[in-house]
Amino acid sequence: MIEATLNKLAEHILGLDEASLASLWQKYKARTENFEISQEWEKAVIIFFIINAVRAKNQMFNEEILKRQQPQAEPEQAAGRPRGKPDLRRVK
């Protein structure tokens, strides 16, 4: 039951607009820094970490997309040889 609830929460959170979440980041950061013994403070902490989780997820996602879009280095380049030049040696 807990896992199903968490899955539903994750689905809902994934549907939220990152820009809208980012605009709330400072507000909830300030709330979490001002500790008070209340359920409102606890909720603010959870919201702040949800916003950070979405930001971290998007950062990881974007980094992986960039990695996959970059052409793979050819074995010649990995060995330090210029691309397109044959490996020739002068023989006397």
C-alpha cells in the first residue's frame, strides 16, 4: 500500500511544471531555515525536498541525454592519434 501511494505521488509530481516548482524554491528554502515545531514546517521541508528532487532528476536526465548525443570517440582518438591520419612509420 505504501509503495502504491508513493508511485501515485511520483506520477503526480512528474506531471508538475519544473519552472513553477523552481519559482517556489526560495519560498520553501526560507521556510525550512526558520525552524518551528509545527506540521506546517514539516510540510515545507517535504515540499522543499520534492522541488530539489525534481531538479536533481532533471539534471541527471539532461546529462544522460547529452552523453548519448555526443559521438563516441574512435579507438584511434582514444590512443592519442589524430583522426584520419594513418599510423605510419619511416623505415630505412
